[in-house]
Amino acid sequence: MRAQPKVEPFRVGIARMSESSAATVGMAIERFARDQFAIVSSKLAQVLIVDADRIIGRETLQGLSAEHPGIPLVVLSSSEIQTDNGLVLKKPVSIQGVLEAVRNIRARAA
């Protein structure tokens, strides 16, 4: 029987999020998806989870995209916003919704 090749976890960064929210997302990834995702610094990330309510407007989202070119965003927001570089989830969001968004971005990157 052949061993399945080990799949490297998709590297997830957390940006512009409160410390408590970032800890919650990190713990959820560890609990529900540790074999799929790994929390890393934003410089090493393949996707960034961003709390848009902690930053100011779409211009800042564009600035964040410019800081991390080619890195898609999962944007959490209580407002109706858009991004050309990822997915927007309207708050309140479930951790399962966030994980599904990251899975969708991973599938697009494959």
C-alpha cells in the first residue's frame, strides 16, 4: 500500500484584528483544521484574514493588498464592502464560515 504524500498546511496570516479575535481564530484553526492550515506571520502567509472594521475603508484594504501583493484576503466586515483580492464575509461570522472561505481560496490557488 502506498503512503499518501504529505500535504503541507496552507499558511494563514491574521492582520488588523484585535488580540482576542486573532486568538479565537488561531485556536479554532488549531482545533478544527490543524491538518489543513497553519497560522504564520503575515509575511509568510498564503492568505490573510483581515478584520475590516479595525481598518479605515477600502483604501486601506487596497494598501494591505499592496503590502502583500498576490496574497488573497478573507475580509470580515459589518459593512457592505468589496475587494478584488479575496472574499468578504459579513459579520457576524462563524468560525466554520471563515474556515470555508480559506478552503475556497486554497482551492483557487491549487
